[in-house]
Amino acid sequence: MRQSYLFLHIAVILAGFTGILGKLIQLNEGLLTWYRILISSLALFIILLITKTPHPKDDKLRMAGTGCIIMIHWLFFYGSIKYSNVSIGVVCYALTSCFTALLVPFIQKKKFVFSELLLSLLTILGIGLIFHFDTTHQTGIILGIISSLFAALFTIVNEGWVRKYDTRIINFYEILGGTIALTLLLPLYLYLFPTDYIFPDLKDGIYLLILGLVCTVGLYQLFSEALKKIPAFTVNLTFNLEPVYAIILAFILFKEAHEVNQYFYIGLVCVMLSVLLQTWLTIKRQPITSAPSGGSESRTE
């Protein structure tokens, strides 16, 4: 269990860089997402060849369909950053835990967990205070909220694969599915949202490699291992720390200085407190046992 939490928090740190890279890369959100998943799918294909990992006979199309959810999440996530800034994009992502608490009872036919709903409200309070009820970037905020909804849906659906297949197999077919879907949609996307900047320059190419290899393939592996023992709600709630890292980096790198005041610190405490409380409750409920044998899963940012 402790190792799973370590993997989870390393994944959160890597996820914090995805928004920063999204701001640094000059491509629009559609092309940025396409290059990211293309690089990631190629890297995973090579890894599977080297490791000679057997491919499943069933569920390939279903895993590919799940990958379309993560592709849509990334489109809206980077759209939120492009139409506003890194701070708004990543803070909206913290709503994922709230959507998870609301969706899990319907999708997995479980009862609502009162503690999860309360902790989600604490997260929402923290987000509101960090924003200080800022409505000057309404488009970015709306895109960010939609992004967090798809992130929650993706994690819940993926949780079902964890004990069934190898992590690399799941990640490969999901990202491959997202790559194929976006490749088919890209001509229409570029028609609706035209851009003169289609091919990345050297700097953007380096950023895309880091984004695809380290902050996607590496992040997904860590995330998937964490999901073997940690529930989807806890995973999403812990990822609320991502805005903390990303906002600090955005303030330093991009001078996104809405001046840090008492509301920022109070909101930051609310988000961190919700993560610490849920982690403590989960550890208290579940005795530390050896890792179950079996498969794995994938992640969002």
C-alpha cells in the first residue's frame, strides 16, 4: 500500500508538468493532443515488442473505446489552458474527485459515500477560494470543468481493467484508440479551428517528446500501478495536488500572478486537507496486504 501511494504521488508531480508543457508548446490543443498520443502509442508499441508482452484476444476494442475518453479529456484540458491559463486549467481539474464521487454510485452500482461527498465539497471550496471567484476566463473555466468530467469517467471505467490485463497492454490499446479516433477527426477539427502552425519546431518537438514519453507513458505506468490497490476516488482526490504544483510553476515561469493572497493559501489548505483526510481514511479502512496478482490500468493528465 505504501509503495502504491509513492507511485501515485510521483505521478502527480509528473502530471503537474503537463499543463506547463501545454502552455510552452505553441501548437493548438487539437494538434498538441494528437502529437502527444501519437508519440505515446509508438513508444508503447516499441516497449511491447521489446518485452514480448502477449496481446489479449478479447476487449481490444473496448480498451480502445476507453482511450477515446482520455483523448477528449486532453482536448478540453489543453483547450482550457489555451483559452485561459495554466492556473485555471489545472485548478478546474481538481473537480475530478467531485465528479468521481457522483458518478461511481451510478456506474458501479454502489451507495453514495458520505465522507467522499464531504471531501469533494471541501475540494470545491478550496478551488473557489483559489479562484477567488474569478469569472474573467469563462471559456477556459467551462472547458476545464468538462475536462474534469471526462477525467473522472476515464478513471472509473479504467478501474475495471486493473486486475484483468497488463498495464502496458491497457495503456497501449487505450492510447492507440485515442490516436486513431483523433486522426480521423483532425481534418474536421482543423477546418473548424484553422491554424498556420501545424508542424512543431525543434523546441516544441523536444517538449512533445518529454510530454509523450515521460509525462504520458511514465505517468500512466505509475498511475496504473497505484490503481491496483487505491480506489479511483482516492486517486482522483490525490491528483488535486497537481494544481498546487502547476500553479506554483506557472507563477514562476509565466508570471501568472494574480497576486497570491490569503484566499490562495486558505484554498490550498482546503485542497491538501481533503487529500490527507481521504488518504488517512483509506489506509485506516484497508489493512496493508501483499499486492494482488494480475493486471493494471492507465491515467489522465
